[in-house]
Amino acid sequence: MKTSYNLACLPKVCLLGGIKYLVDLLDHKVLEVQKNACGALRNLVYGRTTDDNKIAVKNDGGIPALLRLLRKTVDAEMRELITGVLWNLSSCDGVKMPIIRDALTTLTNNVVIPHS
């Protein structure tokens, strides 16, 4: 089942504590596990109706975990997934300022400058 196509499951993952497990998997040693966790988070925070999930990602340490991963990855697909999650998170007012405050330097140094 793909979460991006089953909107009913999006809030359930948050209510059942699944977001914390996905955030924890961002620190896993296997790249494929990191990619899958990041892709799932991106889907769970897509759109305007997922603000509870976005707040949960922030509260569960998701922004620092995403930034740690962005700083250490050399995989282009992983960088794209991470920036996609941060982009989706940024549409929530309660998460926007922590992203600006905590992520701007890392995004500039690891995404913008290398690709300009």
C-alpha cells in the first residue's frame, strides 16, 4: 500500500506513533532503509491537510535528523528526498520557522552551492 494514494492512513500513522519510528530510521546505516523512511515521511507530510503529521515530524526530531542525513549523504536521490520532505514540512506555519532557523545553512552549503 502506498501512503500517497491512501489519504485515510496518513493521520493514522501519526496517531499510532509511526512518525517517530520513521524519523529514527533516518539514522540507519543502510542507505536503502534511509531512502524508504525519507520517502514515507515525504508522503506523510504532503499537502495542506497533514499539519498534524508535520508537527509530529518536528516534535520527534525529524528536522535535525534530516539535516544530519543531508550533511553526510553523497547520494543525489537521497538529497532530493530530504529536500522534498523539508519542502513539504515548510507549508506548515508551526514548522516553517524551525526550518528557516535550523536548515538554511545546511541547505545552502549542501544543495544550493554545489548545484549552482
